[in-house]
Amino acid sequence: MKKLTEEEMMIVQGGIGFRWRCNDGTVSAWHLFHRSAQDNANAHMINYPGTICSVYHD
């Protein structure tokens, strides 16, 4: 396994929070919790049948 340099360790890989994106082009606002992002994505899929949404770490 590669040992990280001090500079590499200081680089932030990803942030905190979540967003959801759908195949219809919709991208959500930022959510602190995965559960709230998932609940909102599920509601979007109910409101727009045939749409598929996924939650991503922001």
C-alpha cells in the first residue's frame, strides 16, 4: 500500500453531506444527512414516475 505524503494527507477528498441526482437532470440541494437526501429523492421519484434517482456523497 502506498504511503501518503503530508501534502496528500492535507487534500480534502470529498466533503460532508449528500445530494441526489436523477436521470431527468434534477440535482438536489445539499443535505447534511443521507436519510433526508434519500427521502427527498424517493418523493421525487413518486412525483415523477419513471424517474430514477441516486444519492451521492457530496
